[in-house]
Amino acid sequence: MAGTATPMMQQYFDLKREAGDCLLFYRMGDFFELFFDDAKQAAGVLDIALTTRGEHDGEAVPMCGVPVHSAEGYLARLIRAGCRVAIAEQVETPDEAKERAKREGSPVSKALVKRDIVRFVTAGTLTEEALLEPRRANMLAAICDVRGTCGVAACDISTGAMQLEECTPERLPAVLARIGASEVVAPEGWDEAPFDAVMRPRGDFASDGGEARLKKVHGVATLDGFGQFSRAMLAAAGGLVAYLEHAGRGSLPLLLPPALRASGEHMAMDEATRASLEILVSQQGGRTNSLIAAIDRCVTGAGARQLAEDLSAPLADRAAIEARLALVQFMLDDPLLREDVRGLLRGLPDIGRALGRLVAGRGSPRDLGQVRDGLLEARRLHELLRGKGDRPPLLDDLLPRLAGHGELTDLLSRALVASPPTERQSGGYIAEGYDASLDELREVSGNARRAIAAMEARYREETGTPSLKIKHNGVLGYFIEVPSKHADKLMAADSGFTHRQTMANAVRFNSLHLHEEASRIAEAGGRALAAEEAHFEELVERVSARREAIAATAAALARLDVAAGQAERASDGEWCRPEVTENPVLSVEAGRHPVVEAALAASGERFVANDCALSQRDRLWLVGGPNMGGKSTFLRQNALIVLMAQAGGFVPARSATVGLVDQLFSRVGASDNLARGRSTFMVEMVETAAILSQATERSFVILDEVGRGTSTYDGLALAWAVAEAIHETNQSRCLFATHYHEMARLAETCVALSLHHVRAKEWKGDLVLLHELAEGAADQSYGLAVAKLAGVPPLVVKRARSVLDKLEKGRAETGGLAAGLGELPLFAAVAHEPDEDRDELREELQALDVDALTPREALDLLYQLKRKADED
């Protein structure tokens, strides 16, 4: 295709091959141009005009373009649409291109400016302020498999925070759900990688290479000071750093020392649980009506991001939870202090992300100003808090991180103007008095401009032309312009003016004096810009040298914002401090659902609070009652109270005692997963299977209407068996909502199971939902009353009632669905029943991946199978 291409198009094709599946932004003057299929795709996403330019292989070349000065907005839209973009910039000037052509013996007139891809812009590698959401972290994750263990490296390059962990392959989806990465990178050829992962060379995911890369990034001889990282973790880290090097074309963003995330430090939740509890995203797909939207009172973007991380990974260590709770209590107990703290935080810039841009080489004078202002405010916050008595231990840990930047802030205060600009090309951001030689250059430039103004006045008087003006543009520089009717005076040979350009209604001239003054301005201005640029680079270097201390300050400010925000929310909603214990209990008095309560309050309605009391002797509650009666809300609110407590926040209840939970499971509602070919019932069974195989005595499980997606008999049988398994085998704390009245019989055999129901009444033919939880089994399901309430036509409801009467008459005669269940032995009693005959040799042979066996492994396996056959 490129055989008939012009030199420019040949250059484009070479860069496009390098860009791969990324859209190529090809710099041409003041525009980034896109060609061929890239242009068609971008024009569709951006809703911009698709045009053509010339021909290639006899066909018009599709193209579109975006202005360089507004490219960030277009990039944001492309990234949100799932595109990846390669930026090809001009890496030499036209004059440099001509000089190169001379050296190479090529025609100077045909010299093509050299271009190169300077950066890949992808969802996980964004640092620009305009491309990021202030209140949401932007995570990039790298995953790989090392001998059956998955390594995970996650990083938010906008702030540099990086964590390494490992997990089993079965737990990987839950880990990725917790991280919520915008982009996932995985090795090529790995079948278990997520379908939307970016595949990279397998060699990037070598553990020794990962270790070497981390040592080089952080300038250390050993990683022992950061933690004891496994081979799987190091392999994933290698893949992450290699991808960042690729995206930055050799330059790396801010990467802080990696933190080790050990298993067991946090409460585990799988993807289904996160989705059903709507922790960060509601089922409608946005932040509205999510848990974090109901809780978040943070006044900074960094605080909101920290709160999201807290809720995504609740703690499993009681001491760490109590430390957070004590800080919230400290802020709650002193409203005046809390308001002062929030007032100071409210004016803080996002110094973590400003630092990230500076270290990545994408920073601006404004970012330096944000670091300066943020660190100065941190020092004021330090002075405010250190004078307070009875400080909690966590606050004492945070205070030192808020100070210690005096030398840097003094430097930045002297060097920068009060409000530095976002662009540095025009200068003007280094403060007067910081550099005497720079001040002198500015004075020369300023004097020259004043001289030009005086020159304009003099020329007007000498030529008798009041409309004479001295102007400037990027092509001609400074020039004299007069209307055409006055041009003859300046055209005279002895006028001292030199003709430069004739326009439709004006003529432009130059003069020797103007040329001299313009040269002085250009020389002084150029030298001043170079001086400011040198100062900028020096200041960035000084900031980068303290990157870890500045990042620690940013993290401390975010933690204070979370604590103050949690205290504010607790004060507004009359929330309580939960008592956290090691005992497997859950005791909640007058608990509420924070999201539902907020929605009801907005419409002037009151939320009906309910109690919950689970213990070792009463750990499984069977909750019945009508649909829409509040069963699902009750289940979810208790799961959220557990989550919020272990995240270190107050909870919506009069009082709450929460026994530490190692894993939280929620199987509430389901929908078809068409992407994986799974029906609603299949999704329900997969999620239920995960609970039964993973939940422990320290877990908390909420199950809603298990078995409703199949026939009545199958559904009841499955619900019955699942409830028994939770009671007898897993022995987890569990709230189990069901519409099968027959399951009340379980209370006769399961000693730690109790019956409860949400109350409802029929009044004059209408159903009244009370949303109150009461002890005992539900007397009926009120299904027809709910149908009537939902607007099902009266004729249909009437017909349904006649069918129901007939069914209930038959049930009374036969003993109903539950006939004989009272004599059924407990779940544990049937566990010893022998499985059906199995051909183990056949199963093992069918499970073999013969192509993956080495000759040695095949021989060993053959001997092993022969021994088994002999034993049988």
C-alpha cells in the first residue's frame, strides 16, 4: 500500500505501523490529523467532519483533524469511547529539516520535518487534569500467572501510588473488581486474561526483569526495604513498568515505592457482591444512588478517592479499624475544629496529581504553584491540629507528614508569581526579584516596547498620518502599517521606510530604527524565556527530589479529609460509632440503609429502621414476607453497615456491634449475563456456588430468593439445601430471604436458625407494606396483593385468585410442597452418601492437555496412571 505513497504519507505509514491498534494523531502545523480508518472511527466518535485529502492507490484519502490547542478535550472523548491514541509530534523545526537534508544530500525544497510517536494515550496512563475525574482514582493494573499463582500490580500514575499482591486464579476476578482498573495489561497467549485486556509481550512479565526494573526506578540495590515480594508480584510489576515505558516512549511517570498488599489484611468481596451492594457505582451505571454518593462529604478530590479506596477494601484488622474510628470521633466531638479543618482543606489544590504531572514531564508552572500552595496549607493545618489535646494515635501519625517542607515552599514562594499560568511557552511565571539578570532582560524588553510606542507617535507626526500604526504578527514580526491612500509618502526613496507588503486597503513598511528595536525585543525576550525555562526545570527537579515526602503529605491530607467528612456525615445523619469485636456477632439497633434513607428523605418520607441480632446461637435468619416489603433492603443495609464499619466509618444505626468479617457475600438479585451465555438462574447458581465453597465461620452472607429462577419444586429443594449448607457446613452469619413458606420447617432441625418476616396488612382489599421486621414465619406471601399494587389488571388478578384457590385446595389434600420434609435428615446426614460410580482414569485422561506436556512429564504421567490401574 505504501509503495505509491508520497514521502509524507510514507512517514505516516511507518508511524501507523508503530502505533498498532491505536489511533494515530499525526501533527501537521497547528492540527493533529487522522487518516484512513482512523479518521472514519474518530470522526464518528467525535462528531466532526470527515473530509478527503489527495489520493492513495487511486482512491481519495479520508481524513479529519483536531486543533492542537484543544486536543485534550477530544482525547478525553476518544478515551471514554474505549480508543487508544498514539501522539506523533514534529521532533525538529523546518530549518532543522533543511539542514538535515543538506547533510544527507537531499533536495532542501523537499525536506520533510521528522516526526515521531512521543506518547501513547490510554485509559490507564492519563495524567492531564482535563482527562481525569477529580473524585475517582485512575488505576492501571498488570496481571500474570506464575506457576499457578496470579501476580497483580496496580498503580494510579496520576499520583504514583503502587501496590503489589498475589492471589489464586479463582480470586483474580474479585481482586480486579476491587481495583476497578481503567486498563488491564496481561501477557500474550494467556487464556485466562480478561477479554478486554491489553496484551503485551510475555517477556515483559519475567520476575527477574520486574525486580530489576523496580530497583532501577527507585535507585536501590535491594527491594527488601519495600517488602517481601513474591515472584508472581515481581512478574506483574515488570509487566506494569514495561507498559508504562512503552506508553511514555521511554520516560516513566511518577512511581512511588510499591506497597505490599498481604492477603487477609482486608475484607474480601467478589464482583457480584460489589455490584449488588452498589458500593461505588449504582446498577444504573453512575455514581448517583451508590453507597459512596450517600456517604461522601469530602471537600477535596483526593479525599473522595481515598474514601472510595476505603469502601472498596474494608479492613480486617481491628486495631487499624479502631484507629480510623477514633479519628472520626475526634472530629465529631469538636464541631468548630472540624469546620476549621474542612475550611482549610476546601481551598487545597490536588498536590498529589500536580506532583504526578511534574515528575512525568507533563507539568506546568501552575502545577508548581499548586504544590507550593498545597504544602503551605498543609503547614497551616499542622499548626492548627498540633495544639489540640487528647489527639488520637492516627492523628499523631499524620501530623509529621504535614510539615517539613519549609525550604521547598520558601523557594517556590520566592521563585513563582502568585498565580502561575498553565502554559510556560510565553513565560511570565518567575517572580520579579528572584533572578536579577532575568529582571534586567525584562526591563530591556519593556524599554524596547516603550520605545516602539514612542516611535509610533513620532512617525505619525513626521509623516502627518494619524492612522499610522506599528503592529506585530508571527510572520513579519514588527511592521508599520498605513492606509493605502497615505502610502505614497512612505514610498518615497528618501522617506527612510522600506516597503514590505501591500494589502487590499493598507500597505506595510519597515524602518531601520524599528528593526533595531524589534531585534532588541526579540533577543531580550528569547533570552528571558530561556532563563525562565531553566528555572522551571530546576524547580521541577527540586520538587521531584522530594516526591515521596510530598506524596506522603498528600496522602495525610486525604486521610484527614475522609475523617472530617465521615464525622460531618455522622453528625448530619445521627450515625453511631460501631463497636468492632473479634466475636462472630452482628448486633444492630435501628439500622437503616444509607442510600434508601437519603432517597426517601429527598421526597419527604421516613425510613423504617430495623434491628438485627446474629450470634453463634442464632446466626442464620430466615426472612419471609411479601415482595416490596423491604426484605432486600434489610439484607443490604446490614451488609453495608458491616462494610462501612470495617472501612473505619460511622454507620446509620442507633447502635451497632460488628464482629470482624473476613469475606462479605451478597447474592441479591441477578440478571442475564449474555456475554458469557448465562441465564439469570445460571448466574444465581454460579454466585451461590462461590459462596458455599468460600464462606467461613467469620464470613457474612446475604441471600435473597435463592432458587426463584427455576420450577417451584427445584427452587424449594435448592433453597432448602443451600440454607442447610450455610447452617451446618459454612456456619457463617447469614440473612436468607425467601418466599417459600415451607422453609419455615428448617427451624425444627437447624438449632442456630430463626424465623423472621417483614410485616404487611391487607386493609379493605389493599395491601399496606409496613417495612417492619418481626419474629416468626410469614403467614402468607401476599403475591396477588402485590400484583394488584403494581397495576396488574383486575381481571387478571381475579383469575389468578381462582387458580390460587384451586392450588391451595390441592395442597391441603396432598400435604403440599413440604410434605415429607419434616422426616428428611439434616444436610450433614446425607453427606456420606456414596457418589455414583466414576471412571477416574477416563476423567484424568480427558482432562489432559497433551500438547502442553513435555516428554518427561508424559512419561511420568504414564507411570502414574499405570500404578492407579494396578491398584484398581
